[in-house]
Amino acid sequence: MLEDIVDTIDNIIAEHQVILGRFSELEAVSNDVTAVGAYDKARDMALASEEEQHLPRLQSTLEETNLKLKAHFDREDTVLLSGFEQHGNRKLLLAFRSLLSDHEEIRAQLVRVGESVSRLRAGGTSPGDWEERTKRMRTAITETRERLAAHASDEQDLLLKLRKEILGRRA
Ligand SMILES: [Fe+2]
Ligand SMILES: [Fe+2]
């Protein structure tokens, strides 16, 4: 049982790296999309190019990232929370509970990223409009990644403290 929660802690920490890596990939793909707008000022060319590769790739990377993050948050909201309830001191538990409230905000940010991608896919914009939209999308992705990285870092501190408590108590 104690091993289970220690395993969960280790998995969650490892997942932070994986999920943040997905966000870096999202940023890279969104850079490709932005580059299309910069090179092909004619909207038709940009549309042809993005339809071929970039926007669908962006959409699928986003969907994959969303699924991973949803499963990750769900485990933190349930298994990990109960780990803190059972094995953490009051201070740790309160700190972890307050961190969990970030999840709602990060989920909402991701919804906004999805909306900005959908707006791009909808097409029908002038080149200037296209640039503005890609810029907004890129900003939304970066802000979400930064928010998530800060959250994961704070979370990791608490997880390592809980891990130490559990293993120390057992020794
Ligand atoms: Fe979290
Ligand atoms: Fe996390």
C-alpha cells in the first residue's frame, strides 16, 4: 500500500516531464503554423499548406496533450489526494489541496488554446487576420505551458516531501 503511493508519486513526477514535453512540441508545431502565415502572404497558399500538414498536426498534438493532462489531473484529484490525506501532515495536505485548485484554471486555459486552433481551422481570414490569430494562439499555448510548469514545480516539492515522510516513517 505504501509502495503503491510512492509509485504513484514517482509516476506523477515522471509524467510532468512528459506533459511539459508535449507542450514544447505544441509550441514547435504552432511555430510552423505561424511560419506558414509569414511566408505565404496569400491566404489561399497558407490555407493549402496548413490543410496539408500543420494545423491538423497541431490539432492532434493538442488532443493528445489534453487527454494526457486530463488523466494526470484526475489521478492527482483522487489517488494522490487520498495519499496526502492518509500519509501527509496537515500542512502538506492543505498545501496540496490549494494547488489542486490550479487545475480548473489550467483546464480553462487549454480550452482557450483549443478555441484559438479551431478559429484558425475555420479559415476565411485575410493574411493580416491570420497572423493575428496565429500570434494569439502561440501566446495562449506559451501561457498555458508556463502556468503548468509553475504548478508542476510547486507540486513536485510537495510530492517529494510526502515521499520522504512515507519512506522515513517506514524506516
Ligand atoms: Fe497538479
Ligand atoms: Fe501534476
